[in-house]
Amino acid sequence: MDSFLETLSNINGEVNSFIWGPWLLIPLLLGVGLYLTIRLKLVQIFKLGPALMLGLIRRKDKGADTEGDITQFQALTTALAATVGVGNIVGVAGAILIGGPGALFWMWVTGILGMATKYTEAFLAVRFRTTDANGQKSGGPQYYLQKGIKNGFGKFLAISFAIFAFLASFGIGNMTQSNAIAVNVESSFGIPLWITGLILAVLTAAVIIGGIKSIGRVTSALVPVMIVFYIIAALYILIANVGAIPAAFGEVFSQAFTGTAAVGGFIGSTFLIAMQLGVARGLFSNESGLGSAPIAAAAAKTTHPVRQGLVSMTQTFIDTIVVVTFTGLVLITSGVWKEEGVEKGTATGDAFAQQLPGDWGHILVTVALILFAFSTIIGWSYYGERNVERLFGVRGIMPYRLVFSAVVFVGAISQLEEVWTLADSLNGLMAIPNLIGLVILSGLVARETSLYLKNDPKLTANKAEIDRFMAEDPGYQEWKKLEKEQHFR
């Protein structure tokens, strides 16, 4: 049995190395992000302000009709809940500890290009969403790949994505998160793993059994508080170390292309390691191109796919350009990243502990990690169930919710070294069919986006105005027809 498990572990390691090596997913992610950025005419730069205004200030599309299950703000916070998690604390620390400060640069690149990718995903999710047998909106790559690419290849991509996403929900969105919570709670407060696991499982079930409306209510209350809470603490540390910030940025940019020489407890890294880890951890953090976040976007009440696409791309901005940056700068300015014996699971906590008075540092990071990881669990539960619905119909949703809640407990009490590697592999396998589909469907997205933004650059048009100026696009009437569909198998 041990030899069999070791063989599986070795196979998983080889698959992971190939997927995240220099010749497959890294160039595919960066290449697709750059391609979409050009086709969409830097939409993530020029429309970031209006997008933030719509998503965070207005919080809902007032012109939207009853199509959709949750507000745009709730869709945004559900996506943020699923992405602002362990990757923002443990993942960033791991990338910098192994790849050096230069890894942070590649996380930024992944984030900036990923905003165009996230926009495209969310646009397509709304554009091709459908309604399940329970009357709830359902969309994402598991639908738009098949409905947008109308041949056998499109169906193959859609089903492949659905299978990988279903499996990934138990890794990236479940076991790794509950384990991180349980281990940190035991370290900080001495509470046994099984007690934390049991509490998490019960809380998870209490939230997700109510479906997306319950999840949306919880995330819209929890996510803003947890992000602000974490950023204020990080900002305090950076203000205290303001003199070290210029040097930190210098290290990030200079070592992004040269690698990092060995200093202190750091063993040194090459350019390729910094890039590989930066892109991998960047995707793990913001999930742009992964195909997960558009599943939440598809549930939003919105008057047009462009509006939800713009709101959704702000999730990548908040996650990577804001939260990841604060974590990375705290690690670099504190010098913890190059200390002897530092572990990736506790490095961020060590940095906060050194810079904040008393024991507040580790306590704060533990609380933040609990909030981040738990929100990821409930966000990913929705992603998983929508893919279960695609594969097995609505009859599979409730059993999935119950099993998902039980696996939270299993993750909390388990040793998960191999699960982290498996989660990376499944992330990559999810992303591949999605990224291929985004390139194929990019012409439709670019055409409709250009027409919409030419007529409504500030995102203030009402539904009647949108119907009028979009009427010249032949695809718009098709979309309105699709909005009235009830089922898709």
C-alpha cells in the first residue's frame, strides 16, 4: 500500500512539474492574458475606476431586472471569498521564501494581465448562463465553452472543466483551507485539530445548505471586514518601516529577472524559479484564467455581461494588486523571508509578530487566516456544486453539499503535503480548457465590449438605453433569447 501511494505521489509530482513547468501553463496564462489585454484595448486599466465605482460604491446594478440570484456586490464578494484565502498568506510567503522578492513582481504581472482574463470569463459566464431545474442561474466555463463553441470540441472542453473543477473543489477550496485553519489555531491557541475541524464542518454546512443566496449574504458581510482588518494591520507595519519600502521595491524589480543570491537563511533562486512560483501562486491567489470566479458572476443580477465583467475584474485587482502586495511587502521589509529556519506556513505570522506589539502579530494573522480560509471554503462550495449540477443535474447538489462539509473535517485533521501538490495540478488542469476557450471566444467578447463601452463609457445607461444601442449587434438579441432559456443539459 505504501509503495502504491508513493507511486501515485511520484506521478502527481511529475504531472505538476509538467503543468507548471516553463512550457505549458505559465506561457499559456501570460500569453492569453496579454492577448486579451490587447484585444480588449487595456480595459483593465481604462475602466478600472468605473468598475470599482459600480462594484464597491453602487454595489448593485439598479437597472437590472429579476434575472439573477444575487446582487453584483454579492457576486463580487463571493468570488473574493473564494480567492482571498490561504494563498494570500501562506502562498505568498512560500513563493517569496523559495523564489525571493522577485516572485512578487510575477504575481503582479499575473494580476494585471489576469484582470483582462477575469473580465472575459465573467462576460462569457453571464452571456451564456442558463437556469437550472431549481430556478437558479448557472454559468461558467462548464456552460460557455459548450454553448459558445458549438461543436464536439466545445463540449469536450466544457465537460473536462466540470470534472476538474468538481475534483479541485475538495482540494484548493476545502482540505487545504480547513487544514491551514486547524493547524494555525492549534499553534496559537492550543485547540486540538479535531475540535476546530468539527466546528468548521458544522459552520460550513449551516451556510452552504442555503445555497447561493445564503452564501452571498455571508460573504457580503464577512469579506469587506476581513480585508480591511488585514490591510490596516499590514499598513501599520509598513508605516513603521517606511524607510525600508524603497529598497523592498528595488529588490522586487531587480530580482524578478536575475533571481536572488543566497542571503541569511535563503538558499538563492534563479529567474525561472521566481517566475514559476510567482505565476503559480498568483493564479492560486486570484484564480484569473482558472474559470472558477465566473461561476459566481453568472448568478449576478445585471443588465449586460459587460457590466458584470468589469465588476468581476476588480476582484483580481483587490486580491493581487492590493492584498498580496501588502503581504509581500511586510515579508520583505521585515526581513523574515531570509531568516534561518523560517517556515512558509508561519512566515507571515512571524513577520507580523515581530512588527506588532505583544502577541498581537500571530493572533492577528491567525484570525485573518481563519476568516480568509473559511470564506474560501464557502465560496468554493458554490463552484463545486454548479459543476456537480452540470454533470449530474440538480439531484446531485444536496449530496455534494453534505459530502463537502464532511471533507472539511477530514482536511482539518489530516497531513496534507500531497494535497497541496494535487491542488496545484487540478488548478492547472481546470485552467487549460478554459484558457483555450477564452481565446476562441475572444472575438465575440471584444466586439460586444467595444460597442457597449462606446455607448456607455461610465456604466450609467438604463436597461431601455442598453437595449436600444446594443440592438445593432446581432449577438445581443441572441443573448436576450438565451436569458429566457430555462434548462440546458
